[in-house]
Amino acid sequence: MLLGIFVVSCAHGDPGEHLVLGKESVQSQYNCARQKLPFVVIEQNEIQPRKLHPGEELQHHFVYVMCPSGTLATVQGKLERRIYFKGKRIFYDAGNFAFRPGKWSVDAFIKVPSHTEPGTYHFELFFGSKGMTVKESLDFVVQ
């Protein structure tokens, strides 16, 4: 569901998930055996560029690490992207998402329409599932 002025785009870049490190490498590098499992951490969460003009596209990029538990191969839930301006939610994009074992990068591209009002916008990434929530936020500026 989309609200307001922003639109998820696949026009540029390479959207989606891309494996960075396999399960075995992550298990040793992140000492999964000593973590409370399943273990999920967002290592990187960024928007590029942080300052942009109406009509341009921003890239939301995040990197996560996941160590599975013995009985749970993935952590499934709902991933949401939200954008707020002056306290009002103007963009909402959501879908089913699964954290998978290993280290993954995830990219989405969001088009900022040409009639967008200049100012500071607040971006939120939210993941919710049974027993787990993850929330990250960033600000960016439309000039």
C-alpha cells in the first residue's frame, strides 16, 4: 500500500537481496553458537543520497546478519518502509520478508516525485514477526 507522493521503483540499480557471506562464514565470524538463536542484527542501514532534489531517486540499503536456530531456518514476518514529513506518514510500503541465514544486503529504490515539498523527511524500517521486532530510522533532506 502506498500513501502520498513516493513510489517504489525498479528503474535504476539492482533491487532485492544479495548474499554477502554464507551461513558457515557467518557462524564462525559472529560466534553464532554463543548467541541467543535465532540471532538477527541490522549491521548497516542507509539512504543514498541523504540530500536530493524532487524528481530524483533514493536508495534504501541495509545489511543484516542472521544465525538460525536448530528448529528455525528463517525468521519470517512483515517488512515495512515508512516515510514521514512534518509528523505525517506520507509513504508506506510493506510485504512479507524472511531473514535468511548468512549476511545479506537488501536494496530498494524510491522515486521522489517532482512536486515534492522541500524539507527534512524521516524514514523508518520496521520488521515484525512472532517474538522479534527490528526498527531502524534515518532522516534525509529534499532540497
